[in-house]
Amino acid sequence: MYGLKHSANGAKVTILVAQCVYLMVSGYWLATGGQSAVLTWTLAGCLAIIFVRLNAMMFIWLPRGIGWPEALGNSLAFALYYLGFPLLLLHGGHFSLWAYVLGLFCFVAGSVINTTAELLRKPFKADPQNAGKLYRGGLFKYAIHINYFGDVLWVLGCALLTGNLYALLIPLMLLALFVFSYIPTADKYLASKYGADFAAYQRETKELIPFVW
């Protein structure tokens, strides 16, 4: 996952195809589910934005090597978003004004944080003069894994939009995955690559949530 440079077009196409299948299924469910039109169209719009943003990141903005284990893992994880949220909306979901407003805010904020953080880092990583240097600028000055924080926020936003309390289990699972797996693995890799620079970064910067942890 970390440090992988080679092209993996087959793995990327697998992720793309899986997403297309998920979207077709969830689109059918939402179109025939008979739920609130506001929630149906809002969730459908959010899923479309997720699809465009994730694939633009993967193929255009930040193309990188993706191995088959990561491709299969991502494809399964995306099923939670593309299929899980529509199902939870249709079975036990309802319109709640406070949840709707807060959900929209979290979705937009998380999407902007995740995408902006990555795009601000791109010129630094692309500059040969920065080879071997640790990036601490942009939004990454507020948290080492600010991009993961953005992911948790937009997933939380989708969960809130369903109006189903059980949907909150999805962002909770994602947060646990980041805290207990992705972040320790990433920190180990960064420590081995950047040594004292990363140790200083860890001392001076929060891990995931700005100003908190």
C-alpha cells in the first residue's frame, strides 16, 4: 500500500467496475424504494459525488500504483458506502431536519478536506527537488492524517443523511480501521522513511483530528 510505485491498471479497473455495479444497484433501490424524495435525491447526489471524486483521484489527480489486495479491499469497503447507505435509508431511515443539515455539512466538509489536502500536497510530491523530504504543509500541518479525517467526516455525513441510527456504525467502523490499522501502518512506514523528521512531526502535530488527537 505504502511506497507502491508500479502501475496497476487491472486493479484500478476492478475498483471502477465494482463501483459502477454498486451504483446501478443502489440507483435501482433508491428509484423504487418509495422513500422521501429529498433524502433519495440527496443521497443519490452524494453517491455520485463520491464516485466522481474517488475516481478522479485514482486516475487523474493522484494516480499511483495499486496492488490487488488493496483493490479487493477497497472494492469491498466501497460496497458499504454505495449499497449500505441506500439500504439503511430504505429500511429504517427517515427525514430528520437536524440530521439532514448536519449530514450535508459533514459530507461537504469531509469531501473538501480530503480532496484539498491531497491536491495541495501533489505539487510538493511532484517536484524532484523535494525527493526524500517530508511534507508538512497545507492541511497536513493540522493533522498527520488529515485526509483520513476528511474520509471519516464525509462518511459520517452520509450516515446522518439516512436518518437511521444503525448507519452510524459505518463511520464508527471506518474510524476504528484508521485508528487501529491504517494509521499505525502508515506511521511505521513514515518513521522508517523519514526518521527524525517524522518523529518531530509526530511530537508537534495531532494524528487524525485537528486540535484533539
